Amino acid sequence: MPDDALLNVSLIQAQLRAFVDEREWAQFHSPKNLSMALSAEAGELLELFQWLTEEESRAVMESPKTAEAVRHEVADILVYVLRLADVLGICLNEAVDEKVRLNAAKYPVALSRGNARKYTELHPDS
């Protein structure tokens, strides 16, 4: 079983909440600030891939130094997503289930298999 299967969202959110509470940072964790921090962290992840070829980007985890940087940025992004969901009271299980269902309707297999077109370009009536 991969390690990701052991991800316990509620437990991690409780740990993050305790971390924030100990430092009295909740006052700074407004939805606006958390979404801005999330965007900044996503930008830092993008920076690690900037100017790489497709092949180089697929091999990024082969370098220990780069792999560590990628892991840290991905973790930062996840932390901010979990904090934002916690602050807003979003049940991530329900949100993800709903989004997968919506995407399945937007991207039916028969029309979307093997291509990267946006859903608005897949449906003839769009």
C-alpha cells in the first residue's frame, strides 16, 4: 500500500490547527491570506520546473536536492489547501467526490480519451 493511502486529512488538519494555535497565527489565516499563500507556494513549485524540458521535468525526482525541494513545495501547497478547507469548513472528501463527478460529466471517456482539449471543445453543442 502506498504511503499516500495513509493520509488522514482530519488528523493532519488537527495537527496544523494545533501548530497554528500554539503560535496564535489563526488571526492571520483568513481565507484571503491562505489562498494567497497557496498561490505563492504553487509559484515556488512552478519555479522548480521553469525552463525544464518535458523529459527533464519527468526526471526531477532523480536529483536528491531537487527532489527535496519539490517535496517541500508540494507539502507546503497541501498544508495551505488543508488549512483553507479547515477554516472554511469544507469537507474535502465530499468536495473531491463532487468534483470528480462533475469532471466525469464534462469529460466523457468517449470524447476525451487521449487528448487534452478543454471540455468546451469536446461537446459539439458548446
